[in-house]
Amino acid sequence: MQPSSLIPISKWWLRGIALLITTAPPAVVLWFEDALAPYLATLPPSVQLRVIAALVLTASALSAFVFLQRPWLRWDEPTGTWASRFTALRYCARCRATKIITPLKNEVTGWRCMNCTQFFHDPTRSHIESPKKKAAKSERI
């Protein structure tokens, strides 16, 4: 395997291990419920509450870690831009490749990067002619 193909696999394994660690404590408690019930009955309620709080805190912290590891930008193939999953902002692909995250300026037929001035055409928008071009066409006729 190539080293570049190992990076996504290692990220996948990290997320899988974090998910297993998140679900392991409640699963162990449920699995050994019959064996743990007599022991837990002898413990004072404050200790039981602390154990439950620790399990909930661990599970929620690991769940948050897994959630925050998701990429917040997705690649939009038709436009050649990176789109935010949470907002409607788009980001320049050329600048992001150089580790500069630059939001794109919305224009009539697409987006323009204010850092490298590259234009990204939006195929879903119709081509709108400027008023000067329309006037020039009507004069010729």
C-alpha cells in the first residue's frame, strides 16, 4: 500500500476505536448486570451516582470527539469548490490546497476568490448578459 492510502485508513480506525470505547462501558455493565447487581447494592448511593456520572461523561466526551472529527467542508465536484456543511459559504480550492482557507465572494454567475482572484463558475446559474451587451445587440438589429 502507498503511504497516502494509509492516512484515510488510520483515520477510519481511530474513529472506530473511539466509537468502541464510547459504547464499551455501558455494554460491559449490561453484559455483567447479574454479577454486578449484588455488588452495586452494597455501595452507597453517592458512589453509584459518581460511577454513572463518570460513564456518562466518558461516553459524551468520546461521542463529541467522534463528531468533531468529521470534516466541516465537502467537495462540490460541479463547481470545483469546497462547500461548508454548516453554512452556505464556499471556499477556494486552490487556496485550500496551500492551507489558506478563503471564503469566496458571490458574483452573478459564480464565485471569485479574493485571495488568488480565481473565478469558479456555477453551472446551475443561467448566464446573465450585462445591460451594455443587451443594448449593443438591440442596436444592431
